[in-house]
Amino acid sequence: MKTILIIDDEAEIQELLTIYLTSNGYATVAAGNGIEALEILQEESIDLVIADIMMPQMDGLELLKRTRHSSQIPFLFISAKSDDMDKIYGLQLGADDYVGKPFNPLEVVSRVQALFRRIDVFAKPDKQEQECIEIGDVKLDLKSCQLYKSGIEKEMTSYEYRILELLMGQAGRVFTKAHIYEQVWGEEYIGDENLIMVYISKIREKIEDNRRKPVYLITIRGLGYRFEKSK
């Protein structure tokens, strides 16, 4: 059974998410702020974190920043829809996904399930027939799910891997934001462009010599993105 840590200073939200997650087969642990959450993460085995961004004592962004020093545990943020910059900053720090408040608890469950599906694929790549994709000095090892730039390994999240696997696996093809989202997240695209843009930016930081002048992951204005066939 997967254990999910719910972090929110509102007890009603903790209780609501606990009800829906436990009814879908997950165990839950709750914390009211980032300091409590850090203690739980150090003492218990947690498989995924759901955290509010705005919390007393230590907010969700600071918690994520501290956690990422030692762990790649999946993070799902819940936040007010007006906090777009906080959402983007969270994704840049290494969050995996977010849901805006007010939210439908069934959507949170759906996103949790999607995260675990992506993690399972990321952890078990042995179904892949091709062993690696190598374009220029960028290499994506499909067996170990590792990314190399000029022979140096680059850490990445499961979503970054899935996006690269999609784009590099069909290099030269233009993918719209909607297509990327639906292929990688497994859900209908609802126009959330910021999410895709942040992940593309994070990937470019790892594979481009100059992310502002990309030579691999190219933006096709008005259409989407393309990974160049060769370099």
C-alpha cells in the first residue's frame, strides 16, 4: 500500500483528502505545516507528498527545496489559482504536478494515480525494446531511465523522462502542448500551458549549452516543440 503525506494547515482539507485517498486504497499521514512534514519524512516511509504552498512556519516551496537536497519523492502541490508564479517556481524547484484551489478531490486522486503510473513506468523500463536514444551529445538510456549530456549524468523527474522519451523517440516531429500533455500525463489537455513550458525549460537546462538558444529542443512558434533529429 502506498503512503501519502498530506500537508495543509486547514484540517478540513486534510480530512477531505484522507477520505478520498483511503477509499482508493492509499494510506495517509497528515501534517499542518512544513516543519511537521519534515519530521514525518525523516521518520516514516512516504511514497508521495501532497502539499499546500501557503502554510505557516514553513511553506510548501521551502519544504520542497529542503526535501530535494536528499530525495526525489513525488510532490503534488495544491494552491490558490491566483498563485501562478508560485506554481511555476514550485515546478522549477522539482515539483511534479499541481492542482488549483478550490479543487475537486476526485481530480486530486486522479493526479495521484497518474503520478504513480508514471513512476512505475520510470522504474520499470525493461519493456522497452530499444536500449537508448542518442542524438548529438545527448543520450537517453531507456533501460536505466538515465539522461546523459556529454557523458555526464543529469538528474531528472519521471515527467521529464517521459517528455524526453516522447520527443527524442520521434525526433523531427512537432508535438503540440496538448499532445505532449495527453501522452505524458494520460489526461485530456485543458489548456494549462504553464505546466508544459516549465518542464521544457527544465529539460533545456540539462541538455542545452545555452537554454536561451536551444539547438536540440526547438520551439516551433504557434505549434509546439520538436527535438532535432541530429547534431
